[in-house]
Amino acid sequence: MQSDDYRKLDNIASAYFQKADILFKTIHFSNVAISHSSPTANPKLSKAFLNLREIIEKTSPDISDKGIHHDLVTKHMPSLCFSSLISAFEDFVIEVASIILRREPERLHNLKCEYRVFASLDQNSLTDYLITEKLASLTFGSAREYINKLCNLVCLDKKKVESLVKSFIEMKARRDVGVHNNWVMDERYLKKLAELKITAPETNNLKPDLDYFSRTYNVCGDMVKIITNNISSTILHEGDILD
């Protein structure tokens, strides 16, 4: 009989892939709509497309002296979905890590907790608080520290996933550039690439296109499969969940 944690893990992984597929289908829908935005056949759709193109032209950091590039419009939806995809993967990590930490609370013993917080919480709430603190620490530190923390947390062999995790860190750094610097390459991004020993892109505009979104989709999907199956087999001892 499958355990509650096995079913939770299965549901978490399934929910991630549902979110990822919805994002991919959203991009496909947007591209089909753009291809049919004819002024004669679909005047309302054409007007909506022109309005979108106009505002992207005003806000884009990478406009040439000839005006807007068509690819900036077609990158708009992939860039939005890309950010959501990174967030979906981060949510997945948090949820599966919570399963592990509740099964193995000894992993929380080295965390500091102010006495006033400790005194104000019951046992369950204190565990929730410490888990949140543990997971928050994942995002701090260098790229190497992130790789080590993630692999230790989900009991992965670093050698098997290091290339995937490095790719994800670059993607996460690119998402942060989009959120905080309008997709224009900055020093924080370059520092992260230097830590990963990855060559910087030739363009300063890091807005993802469909190809980049597809790579992110594959990297995150592969990591979800590896992490899910490893937890199910190594920690839950119930065999692989995903093919």
C-alpha cells in the first residue's frame, strides 16, 4: 500500500507538470493568435496586437534605430511564462522538501530560533517555522552553495545533476534580471555566470524567446523527475513515480 507521503509526492510532481504544460500551451495560443491578427479578417485581434506592439516598443530596452523588432513581440509571452515556470519549479522544491523535513526533523536541529518565537509557537507551528527558515536559506550564497544545499536537501548525488542545476541557476538568475532590471544584463547576473563558469550572452537583452523557454521547460522537467524518483526510492523506499 502506498504511503501518504508517496501520494503527496505524486500529487506535487503532477501539479508541477500540469502548470508547465499550461504555460507551454499559453505560448502556443499566443503565437497562433498573433499569426491570425489580420486587419481585414480579424480587425479587433489586429488592433489588440498593434496596441501590444506599441507599448512593448515604448518599454523595451533593446530598440534599434529602425524601430521595434518583431521578435520582441513574440518574446513577450514566453518571457512571462518563463518567469512563471521558474516559480513553479521553486514551489515544487519547497513542497517536496517539506515532506522530507517533516519525516526527518533532525535536519532542523542546527537552525537558530529567537526565544520569543520559540515561546509563542506550539510544536506543529514551530516545525512549520523552522521548515520555512530552512527552505529560505536555499536562495542565499553562491552558485556552488546552492547546488550543495539543494542536493543535500533532497538526497541527490551531485555528480548526476550538477549540469542541470547549473543550468537552472543561470535561468533563475535570468528571471531575476527580468523582474528587477527589465531583462537588461546586470552585474549580479554576470557574477552568477562567473561562478558557474558560463560565458555571458552577446546581447544585453536577456528576454527569453520560445527556444530558451523550451530549454528551461526541459531542464526543470528533468530535475522534477530526478528529484521525485530519488525521494520516492531513497527516502520513501517505494520505487520510482515518474517514467
